[in-house]
Amino acid sequence: MASRAMITTGTHGTFGLGSSMPFPPGFNVKKPQLTPRKASEPEKRPSLISPIVDAGLGKTMPQGYKATVAQLGTFELPEQVTGGSRDRRLGKALVQAWRKDGIIQIAMNDTQKKLCDDAMAASRRFFKKPHSEKAACVDSQSYAGYIASGEEVTDGIADYSEIFTITKDLDASDPRVRARWPCHGPCPWPDVEMKDPMVRYSDILGAEGEKLLKLVELGLDVAPGSLTRYTRDGWHHTRVLRFPPRNATNGRGKEGRGIGSHTDYGLFVISAQDDVGALFIRRPSQNEAFANWRKSAAGFKEDADDWVYVPPAYGVHTVILGDMMQYLTRNYLRATPHKVGLNTRERFAFAYFHEPSFQAVLKPLETGCGGGLSKDNVSCSSQEEEEEEEEEEEGIHYGTHFTNMFMRNYPDRITTKRLLAEDRYSLLARPELRIMART
Ligand SMILES: [Fe+2]
């Protein structure tokens, strides 16, 4: 479902891609289905809309990068996942696409398109506000709210992204806020013009995420509920992102960049981007070893030239996988390393994180994929084996993993300071914060 061609940008850039070009090995290309469906035939829900063969896909890539250009086909998800054979086939196709390409593209329906457009307009309005108004949108208990350009640090280097993070919006009367659970608190909205479209868009992505998770269960041949049990009261959140245009003081490398190379911490991330383009990923078939929950993967292969550029396309979401999916599937589905450059124009994007509950303690799946998820299938060093055994005993507490990530990314934020000053971190070990352990 994807093809690729090498592109080099810069003063002597070269580019080659076209319908006559043979697709390189490793990319599964489905030709367009030209036979029209007869009115009497039952609908064959297409799992994949054929890729658009467009020689211009790479032209949006930011300057100074050498990367392969992904040409993704687009999956169409059913209205509902019922577990029938069509859903199962689709689930398997999604799993295989992630295993090969590290990213899938799914079509938005008309409602999603409208909500995405509304949210994009609200994002542009918000980021145009004066700095003082945006900077006031912080909360000392939750990590929700505004993150100024240069405030986020990935692997010791400033990210020039400007972000509004939306986490579970809990007021002071919520028992978890009263009990001072780490990261639990209100979302400091600037106004209702921002709040309403963002909540509507996030909610519809929550439904989409749950649908995808059910399809992953089918694709992995694991029992229904094996994954969705963890997302009851999921700690889903959304990041509204603006990237400034590249200029003399930002760009690639030590001077700062969009967002440095990293993996995301949850199950998967559903993203939308405008037409500017700057997202790069690494493919699982590159067979690289990392386990971000054990040792930070930030900065991983940051300056390598073998990244894959994901060109923007209107009316689609892309989905990459996170650390917890990698952990649950024992590396069968790996987290997707990604990074974001800066382009010649400012750029807007959304990243919705579909996450386990804050209280969930995750343990790897035991079965599935005809033995593909068994321990024997994963090669690792003896030290890693030891660490793995320890993890399996205890599992991974998602709330701790999330808190560690945010404390690491925002060491100077008021939220981190209060969390440490009030020793909220120690609460993460309490049994009431770990009620979702698998039995
Ligand atoms: Fe990310």
C-alpha cells in the first residue's frame, strides 16, 4: 500500500517518483480497483483506498533533510467493529502495515473532516494570541495547557514547537484531584472558542481509537478485551501543535528543531497535519532495538539520513504506535521513532494519544499471531532478558510511565515543581493508583 522513492533536498536536489517506476521491495502496493460495484452486490468495505501516485509528494519536505518519501495508501475503517471476517482481515492488514511501514493512514469521514477543520481554525486563532495570554494557560497540577516554543526539551535540545496539551479536564472536586494524584487537574482553557471544537474533535478521535484497538485485537488474534480492558477510563490526551517557520535561529540540529527524535509513550497516536509537511518516521523493518520505557529513546538516530518523510494529505489521519503497544506485544508491534522538522511556512498539526488508564498496570500479551507474540520470538541481550523478567513480574504502571515522561520533558514547569515539592510522585506506588492490574 505504499511506495517510495529516494529524494534528496538541497541545492542539488534530485527527485524521482512516478507510476511507471517499479515499487521497491518491502512496499506492498495495491493497484486501484477499477471494477464498479453492482447495485445488488453487498458492499465490500474497502480496507484500502489505492495510493495516489503523485510525483509531487516529496516537494513539501523541509530543506536540509535526506529521506525516503512514503506514499501511503489509505485504509477506510468500518462504522462499527463487530468482529466479523471482514473486520478480522482489516485488522490483520493494519497490523502488517504497521510491522512493515511503522505508520498507517486512515480516511476521515465527513464528520471527522468538519471537526478537524474546526479544530484547526481554533488552533490558528489560539496561537495568534499575544504570548502573555497563551502563557497564562498553565496549571500547577496537570500538564495540560500551553507550552511555549523552546520550553520542551528532547534529549537536551530545545524543541521549537508551540503546544497546547489537553489532558483529562478534572476540576477541584474530583476525588483524584483532591487526593493530589500526579498529573490530575483541570485543563486551563483560554476560552470557549478553543475548548468546544477541541473537546468535540478529541472525543471523536477517542471513538476512532477504540475502534482501531478492537481491530488490532482481531489482527493479533488475541481475545476481545485483551487490549481494550486497559483503556477503560483511558488517559487519552491531545496535543495541539504549531511549528514556527524555519529562520536564522532555529532549524535542524543544535540550534533547535521542530521536535527531536523520540517514541511516544502510549498505545498509538492519531495525527492530522495541514498542507505544510515536516513529519519523519523510522520503519520497523530497519530492525532497530530500543525500549523507551526502560531507557529513553529520545535523540535516537536524530541525524541519520535514512528517515522516511510522511507527506501531508487532506482528509486523512495517520497512526503511529507507542511504547505500550511495543511492550504489550513483546516487540511484535514496535513504537515508531519520529521527529518533526521546521519548514519555510508555519505549520499546524494535531496528535491525539490513545492511552491506557492512568491506573493500568500492563503486562505483555501471552498469546496471539500464531506464536508471534511469544517470548522466544524476541531476541535480546542477557541484561535485557533480566530486565524483561523483572518487568513481567511487576508489569508497567502506565501512570508512572506517563509522569516520568512529562517530568523529563518539562523539568522547569510549575507542575513538575509542585509535584516534587508535595511529594506527589510517591503516591504512584499506592494500590489505589494501580487498580487495573491484570489478574
Ligand atoms: Fe511524538
